[in-house]
Amino acid sequence: QVQLVESGGGLVQAGGSLRLSCVVSGRSISRNVMGWYRQAPGKQRELVAFILASGSTNYADSAKGRFTISRDNAKGTVYLQMNSLKPEDTAVYYCNLGLNYWGKGTQVTVSS
């Protein structure tokens, strides 16, 4: 059974940083695209960033220059380093494996 468990969310002031982690069990991540998505209250889930098996990355415009996605295949873990956080980054952040599997999410709240 494939499981994705996110952690690292919390409450932070604007301008602060958080590092999210997603640990995958039940399947190797080395050949899969991994992504971070977020969903704010009343809004649709949106892509934040993804990283290909090759290590190539892509970011939403809102994340460029502030967020960094990375992966450690040996640990089955993908990270999202978030800097210069803004109140509009407040959302539940979800990890995705191969466009098929989802974690339950971790709450990020940025206060102004």
C-alpha cells in the first residue's frame, strides 16, 4: 500500500520560512514525478511545484524565487523549502506521487 505523509507545516509570520517533507512508503519514488500542491479555503487545489525523476523542476509563478522543491530518492522523501512566506501562501499543502497518489496534507498558515 502506497502512503504519503506530509509534515513540517505550521503557523509562521509573513517573511518567515518553512520546510515541508513528504515521506513515501510502499513504492520507490526514484522513477516518478513528485509534486506539491496546495488548496486554500474556498479555492481549487493548485500546483505549487514538481520535480521529475531527472531532477528537473518546475514552479508555479507564485512560487518562483521563493520555494525550492527537492527529492531524496534513497529516503523516499520530497521536500518543499518555502521562504519569504506571504499570507496568501496559507493553504493545506499536499504531496503527490506520479499524479496518482496523494497525502492527507499539512496546514500552512502565514500571519500578516
